[in-house]
Amino acid sequence: MLTVDIASLSPGIHHVELAPSPGQVNLDPSTFRDISVEAVLQYHRDRILVQLHATAQATLTCDRTLEPYEEALEGAYNVLFGPPSMVGQSGDEFEEVRPLDPADREIDLTEVVRDTLLLAIPQRTVAPGAEEAPIDREFGATEADDDAEDGPVDPRWEALKELKDEE
């Protein structure tokens, strides 16, 4: 879980840098590493605007070659923690509003960071240089393989082979 302590914050702008492990933000440790989060918290008496920028290294699988490769991911997101009466409203400065109770001592950024990094993964993942790589377009045995006699043919298949030869 990735939380920020707000109990000691005074009204104003605060900069927070976090380096959570993949497990802290519910991401697969075999895919994500080197996660870094820079957050600007604009704290007012009953609301906190969080503007975050998240980066990570990810091991992705190329859609063209099916080979794994490393890619740097980067994403930004703004979220407002405010009174429950504001939940469901939208504005120009933030994408969503999350409830903030006056008794809350911390805010949870786990889902926000996880979703920001997952949305930063390209829809089409192509490794560097894979666009120019040739791709096999024919699969299976070739006709030359079919004609080659590797050994004695099972007599039960002989009738099928005769049908093939008639074509």
C-alpha cells in the first residue's frame, strides 16, 4: 500500500518523492521495476489536489517478435481528495474526486499510481528494431518435407496417401 501522511502537513504546496516497490502498488515484480513517483500536493483545509508523475521500467513482450524487451514507462495523473459532497464532480484541474474525511490521517495513492503506470503501457508493444525484422508468413511442413521418405510408411496410412496422390 502506498500512502502519504497528511496529518503533519500545513496548508500550502508540498513536494513528495516516493520510490515504492512493485508490490506496494499491486504490480507484478517480474514486469515492473525502478518505480518512481513525484507528487505535488496542494493542501487546503478540506481538500488536497494531488498532481503526480510516475515512471518505471517494464519488461514487455514485443507484439511482432514475441521477444521480451525493456521499456521506460511514464504517466501523469491529477486527483482531488475532497469532501464527500464533491465526489462525482469533475473540473479542469483534476480527473476525478476521491473522498477525504476530516479525520483522515493519510491518503492512499496505491490505485492511482498502479493505474497510471498500467495506462502508460503502449497499446501496441514493439521492441526497438522489430519493425524492420522479417516475419515468417508460412508455417508448417513444406511440400518438400511431405515428399521426403524418412522411413517405412505405416501401412494403415497408405490408403490416405493414395487419396492425396490422386489430387
